Amino acid sequence: MTNEELIAYFKDQELPQILRINRAITQHEVADAVQRNIELLQHNKNDSRAKHRLIQIMDALENPYDGPAIPSL
């Protein structure tokens, strides 16, 4: 997926406040995180971290994680 396709995907997307990405990651303030990563991606086209995080958020929106949480100690 290209950077432009990722940015277009999130342009009009309804984003939740909190999103469970996987067993170990819960993203709070999803809209702020998406905006921040899009800005990073626009400033540096080769920023693989921002692109990776946007892809993780996109995957979590399309396929929500519904497995067990990490047990508390």
C-alpha cells in the first residue's frame, strides 16, 4: 500500500477513541495518533515506523482484535 493510499484511507474514516490493535497494544486517542503519523509520513516519505503504525491501525479497524488480554500480575 502506498503512502497516498494510506492517507486517503484515513481521510474520511470514523475513528474510535480507543482501539485494541493486538494482544499487547491498545491505541488511545486514535484520531490524534493517525494525524500525527500522517504528518510524519508526509514530512518523510521513507518513515517506515509511521507507515507501519498506520497499517496496524487500519488492520485493527477492519479486523478488530477479540482475543484475550495479557494477564495482570
